[in-house]
Amino acid sequence: MRSTFKVLFYLKRNKEKTQSVVPLMGRITVNGTISQFSAKLSVPERLWEVRGGRAKGRSLEADRINRYLDDIRSQIDRHYRDIRDRESYVTAEKVKNAWLGFGKRYRTLLSTFRSFTDDLHGRIGVDRSKNTWYRYLATMKHLQAFLTVKYRVSDIALAELEQSFIEQFHVYLKTERALKLTSICRYLDCLINVVKVSFNDGVMPRNPFASYRYNEPTPERAFLNEEEILTLQHAALRTKKQRIIRDLFLFSCFTGICYADMKSLVWKQFEQDAHGDWWVTGNRCKTDTQYV
């Protein structure tokens, strides 16, 4: 049976708004199977010839677009022939994945993230906290949603990442997710770290985020004065839960213990010395250093 293979390019028009330039998509067809991909190029609609799937005319811009498409088509054709010669069954998805670098040498972003978070989970209580693991999980969920909304894919090859990816992810978190700058920076830190580790491990040929910079916020540290503490201390609160929360907050104010360490407090950490004074001892959750 003769194998059928075709690569077609088309414009991804948005009916809801007028566009001066339109994103270009590609479609691979192999033996009745179809797989689509982004050509990572936007084309003026006036230059596009639907029937030929190419830019029309002899302008420099049309020539640049067509040479770019010919280069993609030749790369995909080379991967198609390689898979056809090595394997008995060829699909459009296999060809696209090979072109995008989904093979054995390269991995995808979300699969790498999943592996990284699984490793973090095993290190909880050793040299990593559960909150760190939660933060990487949250980053992975945001990335999944971002890839679905912005790229229309379920995953993306590490080799396909560009600096524009993290720039768009930054904008996505700020606008569509409406997150505060502090949270955005924490999620960007996680993404940058996973990609950096992959590059250092030889999984990626380059680090596309190496030169990306963003300004982290420097929050002002507020504090209560003595009058405000006394007001809070003697305030008449309505419920038992409110009184417990107030007492825990005041305990933190008077001792200097941080939230994470107070959350993990147990009774055996309270000790009374020979003079009858009470002390709280333990190890910091964040650094594992002793505090008194």
C-alpha cells in the first residue's frame, strides 16, 4: 500500500476581530492521520494565497515567507522519510513530534516538570519543604492552562522553547489569571529553574531563558506599635475561632516565631527552666537551624 504524505499551511483567522497579520498554522497528513502545528509566523492576509498555501507575489516579504515555509516543509519531509524507513507504521503525530524534538534526545516541558515535582516530593522533610512542592505543582497547572489557551497544545518540546514563551507566560499570569506580582515571580522562578536544570543535565541544547530578567517586588515591612498591640490584645471578639487566631498572632509578635514554625509547634517544644521561665525551642522549617 502506497503511503500518502502532505504538508499544508493555512491562516488561523479570528472571526471576532480584525487582524492586519494572521498567525500561520501547518497541517501534516500521513495515511489519513492529521496533526496540526504552529508555524511561529504571522503573515499579512493580503499576501496569502489560499489555494497554493503560500505567499503570493514577488515582494521581498513574500519571498522571505515562502523560503521559511520551504525550510519547514523540507525538515518535516526529512523526518517523515526517516520514520518511514525505520518503522513499519507512520502517523502524522509521529512526524510532527520528531520535527518538534519530542524524540528520545529531547523531552517535553510538562513531562520534565512532572518528573521534577515527583523528585521534590521525595525530598520533603529532607532538604525541601511541602510548600516548595506545592509551588511547583501550582506552576505546572498554570503552564498546562497556558499551553491550552495560548498554543492549543497539551505539551511543548523543550527544544522548541524561546524567550517569547516565558514573556507570554508572564503576561498570561498577570492579565488572564490576575495574579499579584509576588506570586508571578515565584511561578517564573520555578519555570526558569526547571529549564535551567534540564539545560545543565544536557537535555536541552541551550537555555532559552538565560537572559530573561524581571523585576521582583520589594514589599514594605509593616509593623504594629505598642498601642495597636494593646488594642488587639484587649479587643472583644465574637467567636472562639477569632480569639484563637488573635492569640496565635500575639504569640508570634511577642516571641518572634514565624508562621511556618508556629504552625508546626508541638507541646514538647515548650520547656521550663530552673527559674520558672518558659522557653520554646526547635529547628527552623526553612533552614533547619536551631532557634530558642
